[in-house]
Amino acid sequence: MPKPDAVSRRKFIAVGGGTSLAAFLAACGGGGDTTTMMTDTTKSESEPMKNGGESETEQFGKGDIGILNYALTLEYLEAAFYKDVVKSGLFKGEELAVLKKFGAEEQQHVEALEGTIKKLGGKPVAKPTFNFEYGGTPEFLTLAETFENTGVSAFNGAAPMIESKEVLGAAGSIVQVEARHAAAIALRNGQEPSPSAFDAPLDEKQVLKAVEPFIA
């Protein structure tokens, strides 16, 4: 399978070497032990990213449950991505420990969103199968930066549509951690951790188009 073209569209500049990610751990969110990563996922008839009779946005449902399932889909992707790189052997030592921490936090987001959806009487969206291809450390870090920034923009784009104050507060607590991940990886990539005072939000169609190349 050809390598996904989403990275080239983003035109991030990946820089090998540089300062260790571990040096920025203090800026990346709270503590906590690394938890077990998500298991490999399989496709199902309700797979969220496939286009059938429904539009890209309709398949997640309406209201807060639909928004939560949309967020859950992105968290599935990020949790699977970090699990994949941990298994790849590209990183060792402190950098590997930080990436495990990021993966554990993404998995906690998955579990929190699944629990909230069920509590609201909804059904968590099915887990897609993902296909991540990267030839080495620079390509991985470029993808990581892309995914984390896309996640932040997705949360910002969906936030105005959230009805429940509690759900909005929970989403805000997740997006803060995603932004810290993005900043740490940007620094490792030789990028500005905060390139501007404001972030542009993305709508669901823009986000799903960006991650579609990584759905197997």
C-alpha cells in the first residue's frame, strides 16, 4: 500500500535527532502510570469512516452522543498510533517512556468517552482498523504532530455544538492534553510549539478527510 499522502499535504518538516522528548515531559500534562494500550481493532458493518448511504457527519449521530462518537473515533486512531510505534522499536529509553505515556493518556480518553456515551444512553461507535506507514523516526514524528494537531482542531470545531456543560467541560479537559502532546512533538520536530495566538477549528468533513488515508 502506498504511503498516505496526508503528511505531504501538511508539509511538516520532520527533523531527526534534536532534544529528547523527555525534556518536555513537564509540559505534556499530568502524571500517572502507563496503562495497557488498546488491542488491535477490527472492522464492522458500523465502521465509522466508510462512506455508504450516509454522509460523513450523519453516521456519528445527532446531539452530544454524535459529537462524542466523533471524538471517540479520533481517540481510537491516536491510541492505536502510539501503540503501533511502541511496538516498532524506533524509540528507546526516555523517549519511549514518553510515547508510552502519550499512548496511555489517549487510551484513557477512549475509555472515558466510551463510558460517557453509554451513560448518556448511546452506543460507542465501532473501532476501525488502522494502517500506519512510516519509514523511520522523522516520518513517525511528522504523523504524530499531524494527528495531535488535527485532534485539537477537531475538538475546537465541535465544541460550539455541544449542548451539555458537563460534556463540554470533559471535552475541554481532553483537548488541553492533546495540545500538550502536539507542543511536545513539535519541539522534538524543531517546530514552534505555539506558532500563533489562535488555532483554526476544523469541521468533521475536514477532519475525516485528513485521517481517511490511515483507515485500512
